[in-house]
Amino acid sequence: MFEVKEIDAAGLKEMLDNAEKDGKKIRLLDVRSQAEYAQGIIEGGEFVPLHTLPLKMNELNKDDINVFYCRSGARSAQACMYVAQNAGIEGLNLRGGIIAWYQSGFDIVRPESIQAQM
């Protein structure tokens, strides 16, 4: 069994704030449903519903920091395990999901266009 590495909302916010100066590329992968995604995202979040992940794995890069999130952290933990097992890519799970992000006082934005993300 693969261990899921997690990051909390404050740790992710700090990582995002320092990414440019640290020279790191961080991908925020939102594995929620289309309806959930339309309600709001973490700025920069990419729409990758969990059920489409097998088709999108070839778009992931091992050199990027791939952070998966969902509503509460359960589906994104599944996504982390799946990419580790099937592609050898380590993902970070946002502990508590977008709920924890919001409860920590961080912004949620409306996605520009769901269709453009698909």
C-alpha cells in the first residue's frame, strides 16, 4: 500500500506564495465533480474530475509538485494513491480539502470557464 503525503491549508498557501522564488511548479488538481468545481476553486486549480484521472495521467509531470484536492480530502487521497501506483508520481493531498482551505481564511475564486478546462 502506498502512503499518501499530505499538506495542510497553511502549508499549501505558504508553498504557493513561495513557488516563484523557489523555482517550483505547483499544479493544483481539483478532482471534484463539475458542479462542485463551478461553486469555486483554489486560484489556479485545474479541473480533473477523479473519474477522468486515468485518461489525464500522461499530462502529469514527476518534476512538478502535484497537489490534489477535493471537498474534504477523501477523493484527492484516492487520486494520490492512484497516480503513485500507476504512474510512479508522488502527489500531495490537501488535508481537509477545499473546506479546510476556506476555513483557514484563504480565498476561493470562481473558475473562468469549466468548458475551457475540459
